[in-house]
Amino acid sequence: MIVAHPDDFLGKMLLELALRRLSHQFKNGRFGIVSAFRDRPKKENLAAMAKLMDRVREMGYGYVPIKGYWDGVPERSLFIPDITKDDVAQLAKEFAPGAYIWGDKGQWVCYDTSTDREIGQGRSFDVLKIDTEVQSYFRYWVRKSALTELEHIIAKLQSREKKDDQIERTLAGYQRKRERLIQELKLMEKEFEDDAL
């Protein structure tokens, strides 16, 4: 059983849809839960989660960022539908040195990442809410990566000795896009001040 605590009406609607997906997957399929959050500054944790999310996508899986509880303590994690135990174990070794969860058809098992030994099991878990902040930071991280790539392209175009009109127009378009990305990133950065998680 999944227990949710929505904050507002829109949050309740979005949470209900996401939780239906989670609940269906929890009861009828396999899943993994892994977290890259550790005892470090918030921005470092958000960046680690963005890298984890990117890695999950590279592996061909989807995910739902969640805030739940583990032993009564809030925990920020990714719920990964349809993942194999081997794949979630691999992610845990890369991002979650403590523990990870893998489950199938309503039963989950928690494993120690270093030994792959079972350290707990159950048939329910609590989800406080969908973690929209982690998802927002991932969008920020993707835009920041795009800006870095765009700056490399601009530098290559600027370094060309011979520039025709087409290159000049392309360069001007990339520079406008770069400025828009910079403004967007500045606005987004305000969301991720190093306050309490």
C-alpha cells in the first residue's frame, strides 16, 4: 500500500495520477528504488540525483522521483518501474553506497549495496509526495549541459578564419540562444538555494 500526503489541489491531482502508476507497478510488476542523496550540501545532492536520472534514462528506464520514508526518516529517491535487480544493483553501486530496494509484485527487498545481502523486506512503503524539486533540478542540469555544448559550438565557429554570411547568421542565432539559456538558468538557480531539504 502506498500512502500519499498531497499539499494542494493541483499537487493532489498530479500526485494521484503518479501514485496510480506507482501503485499499479508496485502490485503488478517489478521495480527498484535508489537514491543518490547523502549527507552533503543540497545542490550537490540535487546534482547527484540529476546524474542518476540521466543514467537511468541511458539504461532505457523511466522513473518517478519520490519523497518517502525509510525508518521514519524522509528519503528522496527514484522509483524505477520494470528495472531488473542487476540493473538497480549497478545503479546503487554507482550512486547509492548504502542500500537499494528491488521488488516484484507487491514484495520488496532492501539490499546492502556493498555485499548485496538482504537487510530488510516488506509488502508496503510510504510515499510522502512526488519530488518535483528533483525533477526541476534535472531540467536545470540538462539546460546547463546544453549551454556548455552550445558554448563549444560558438567557440568553434568563432575560431574559423574564413566566415561567410551563413556562418555569421548561424553564429548570431547560437549567441541569442546562449543568452536565453543564461537568463533561464539564472531564474532557475533561485529555486535551488541551499535551504533545508
